[in-house]
Amino acid sequence: MSRLTPDRRPLSGEGPVLLKVPSDPRWLPLALERFNEVLVDHAHCEKKAAVNALSMLQTYPDLPGLPAQMARLAREESAHLAKVLDLMAARGLTLGRDAGDPYAQGLQKVIRTSHEGRKVDRLLVAAVIEARSCERLSLLAEGLEDPLLRRFYGELAQSEDGHQALFYRLAVTAAGGDEASVRARLEEILVHEAEVLTQVGLRAAIH
Ligand SMILES: [Fe+2]
Ligand SMILES: [Fe+2]
């Protein structure tokens, strides 16, 4: 499911998006210590993933394959959201308002404004967010003690790994099959992602 770095830390799954840097090793201990906060943030992340899938469908209905794939993705992310909400309810946690995600907001600054550039970049930014989510959820799967939570996060990490590949393939389609240009643009976005991760710093949140 996940690629392991030499010190056996999962990086970004098996998909095409190879993150430039692993998470700060202090993130997992913080996330475990403040897991309830992470869980609430995680619910908001799944909600935003479902909303983003439908937004893509709304904005790019003509991209071959995108509508059906985004409809399925919205359903899958909604199912993740429902499961996280169940876990929260069992712990007496409520969702509350979304405090915003400085990581995703920082990444979105890289999106170009031209129609074609924006389309490719939105798909690639989504792929990168899925790759980082895959890494973080894999870390939780390894770090949590509860076997049910470990399994849950392991399954979710695998699912997000599939999503990074899905968004990457759609970006190639959006670029008219010019994979070399998509690869080059992905490299630029990954460099930016590493900077955003540093700027955001350590948070008791998925990102
Ligand atoms: Fe998800
Ligand atoms: Fe996802």
C-alpha cells in the first residue's frame, strides 16, 4: 500500500505523486496526543474532498471521464466523512464550523489563472493533497493503538492513494495527453508543497 522510506516511514503511497519531503517526525506524536482534534479536522477534510469532487464536475463537465469519476469520488469521500462522523459521535465530538485549512489554501496559491492552466493545476493540486493525506493517514494507521482505528486508517490511506493517481490521470487528459508537461508542472507544485508544509508548521490536524 505505501512506499517505505529507508527508516520505514511511509511516504506517499504507490501513486505517481512523489512528495519531496516526509512529514516532520514530531507530527505523529502530536496527532496521537491530540487525536480528537485531528479527528474533527479529518471530517472537514473528507467533506472538502467530496465538495471539491462535485465542484470539478460542475466546472469541467466536458473533460472525458471526469463527470463519472468525480461522481464516484464524491460518493467515496462522503462515505469516508460518514465513517469519521460515526467515530466522532462515539467519542461525544461534534463537527462545528470549519476553521479552514492553511495547507490547502497555501497550495491553491500556485494555481494559474488561464483556463487551461487552471484546469491542469486544480487537478494536480488535488493529486498532491491526496498524496499528503495518504502519507498522514498511513502514519496514523501505524501509530494508533486501537486495532479498529489502525485498520480504518490503513484502508483510508489506500483509498487516498488511488485518488492521487485518479487526479494525475485526469490532469494528463486535461493537458491533451502531454504527460511530459504535466510531469514538469507537478514537479513545480511539489516544490511549492514542501515550502507550504514548512510554513504551516506543526498542527493537530491532518495537514
Ligand atoms: Fe477520503
Ligand atoms: Fe481522497
